[in-house]
Amino acid sequence: MKPDNFEKKSVRKANNNKYNKRIVSLIALSAVVVSTCAVTKNISADNKEKSSNVSVELNVEKLERDKVKIELENFTPVIKSLQLSLKIDGNAKFREDSIKWLVESYADESSSDLKTHVKMGNDKKSMEIFIVSSEPLVKNGGTIEICEINVEKDSVGKSAYSIEANVNAEGESYSYVINDTNRQVSGIDMANLSEEKLTINSLPVISLKNSPAIADGIIIVSKGDTFDAKSYIEVNDEEDGEISVDEVTVTGKVDTKKVGTYSIKYSVNDSEGDEVTLVQTVMVEEVNANNATPPTITINNNGQGDGKLVVTEGKVGNLLDLITAVDYLGRTINVNIEGNYDLNVAGEYKITLVATDRLGNESRKDIVLTVEKAPVVPDQPDQPTQPDQPDQPTQPDQPDQPTQPDQPEQPGQPDQPTQPDQPEQPGQPDGSGSANNNENNGTNNSTDNNGTNNNTTSNNITNTDSEKKNELPKTGQGVFYGVIVAIAAAIIGSGIYLVTKKKKK
């Protein structure tokens, strides 16, 4: 084989290998893109399906290291009572004594009857919330704020957790009463749609160092200088302590060959996986060091004089709050204090204030710090205790009402006296009758008829007397009877007289 042909064949083979590698790389990249799109689509579809199947959307927001806020989002019904059943998934539990209620009703404060209650599970990993009111619960843009509550670790280790819907003994996750109709609605289709895990953890803090190169919170770099972004920061974490700047990621570029303003971003994660970022401004400037003047230090000493600073014992926390310094461009720079002093102990202290700009220009100022003794504030006298209210006198028993005396019986009406029978009027005696009678009177029993007549007369007189004894005489009648008797007696007497006189003759 000729050398030229061999060389051409080798070149073609090398080109084919390069081409094949490019094809393989392209195929692999395509597979990654397709897989990523598929996963994203599946996640999106899952979230969409989950959202469409949820009637009550639970939202949990982390407020502080160990404090969260619980609320309902995208909630449309107007309700006046609510019951929620919640649980913690992960290494955390609720702190029952830390709950702060946020829910409100539309009733006036003076007439509000809103009542809230929480029932904790024995393990403090579940709780039921009860809210009752006669007026609608306040809802802002579809959001009902329920409460804030603290959580704590359930055991050692990482504290990742989430708060989810639970199902209570009645088989419900939520229950509420609609305001207008008083209809009760309950179900289990409540969910926290967030996939983010919460932690009982403080976020790391990225801060700028106390450096002369920092003015007004901006990193200042001279044109042509090298720039090391991590040399200007420090990172601290409440749980992890100081975190090495080697763990910090920096994005963004600064071109020190060009004057201008740039932006970079610092990012760092702590041991719990919580991430924090800091966006920082960097300025590249061209400066003639010969024109830069030393920094100016100013003391806010309330007119005590340029070399004096007077404070009251225990009243100032940070002395640097009373001191400022600016560079030759009027930008605020840091001040350092040399010398020992104690803001909580009265006395005089000699200290030195030092300010240095990024160009190395330094200003120093010696002052006398006077810490005055705090005036003694007399103790507030104890408030006199209010005397006990005397017992209210008891009301005396009401006397018994006197009973009404019995009504006396009404005396009966006396019987009306009966009217006596009218006596028969005696007949006028004729002459013969008188003679016969006179004759018969001379003989005791001359005839039976006479005897019978006498007896009849006697009986009549006796009956009449008896009746008179039983009758009550009346005034008019008594006189009348008296007159009749008198006349009868006179007639009889006259008859007897005449008979007697005749016999004598």
C-alpha cells in the first residue's frame, strides 16, 4: 500500500471516530433533555391532579426557626365555624403552649362570641383545631389565617418535616358550617400542596467583614487590582457555628480592568440543607491616591466637646452607634475602638477611635469616655390593695301575709209570725133565745142539747185561748178584741141582771 493512501485512510478513520463521538454525545444529551422534560411533565401533572382533587388547600409558612403559620388558601365558602385535623410528618412535634390564634370574625369586638380550641394528640404530632362563631370568619382574598404555633424536634438528627392533613376518629380531615344556610360540609380532600420540607433550624447568615474596602455596604476595588469575592465575607449559623467560606458558592463576574458597578451572588447551605443567598454590589473605580484625604471621624456627643463622649450607665448597648466615619468621597466606613471600657460601670475611660479607608489612609482620635452613674429611681410604692367589698346585707324575709278572717255567717232571717185566725163575730142574741137560755141556766142539765151547746162553747173558748197564747198579738187586733170582749161581757152581765131581777119579783 502506498504511503499516501495509508495516510488518507488514517485521517478518514480519525474523522469517523470524532463524528461517532459527537453522535453519541448528541444522543446522550437528547436523552437527558427528554428525561428531564418527562419528569417535569409528570411532576406538573401530579401536582395538577393533586390540586384538582383538593377542596381545602392547607398552607404552612415558616416564620422563624421553630415557628410556623397555618392558614387555608383559595377558600371560597363563607363560613362561621371550622374544624381541622392536622399532623406532622417528620422529626418534629407541636408545642401546645405556644399557639397564637390569628382567626377573626366579622362581629364587633364588643359582641364577638368567637371561640377557639385545640386538642393535642398524646405524642404532640397531631392536633385538632376547633373554631366557632355566630358571625362569618374573616377571609382576605380567599385566605383564612388560623394560627401561629411553635414546633420542636421529636428526636436527635435532622429536623426535616411537613404539616399535612390528618383523618380524625370520625373519618374527617375538615368540617365547616356555611354562614347563610347553616349547612355542614365535611370531607378528607384537604392537602398541603407544597412539596418543600420545613426544618427546625436557623438560616445561615452571610455578612460583610469589617474591612476598609467596604464603604456604604459596597465592596470597593481599584482598577487593575485582583478581586477575591470570598475574602470580603464571613458565614455564621446558630446551629453549625461558623461555616467556612469554602462552602460558599459565588456566581457573577467582576472585571477589574473596567471601571463600573457589578453584582455578584453568594450562596451557602447549612447542615440541615437550608440555603441562604446574598446579592452584593461591587464597584471598580480608578483613584488617584495622591488626591485622597484621610477619613473624618464624628462623635455624636450632644455638645460635650470634641474630645468627650458622655453616656449613662447601662443605657448604651453599642458605643459605635454614637460614632461615624466617612472617606474622602463621603462614603461611610468602619470605625475601630482601641482601649478598654465598660458601659455598665460608672467612670472615665480613655479610648482611641481609628478609621482607615481602602487606600490605607488612617485617622485617629483620642477621647475621654465618661460613663455617668444612672440616677436611682425610687421604687414605686405598692399599690394599696382594694379592701374587700363588704358582704351585701341579706334581705329580710318577707313577713307572711295575714290570712283573711273567715266571713261570719249571716244570721238567718227570723220566721215571719203567722197571722192569727180572725175570730168569728158573735151573733146578736134574739129575745126568745135569751129567755130560753135564762131558763135553762136555772137548771144544770135541763136538756142534752143545752149541755152539748155548753160544752161546745167551753171548748171553743179553750181553743181560742190556746191559740191566743201561741200567737203574737198585734197592736190593732188587741184593741179590737178587747172592745169585743168588753161588749160581750156587758151584754151577758145585763142579761144576768135582768133575769135575777125578774125572779125577785
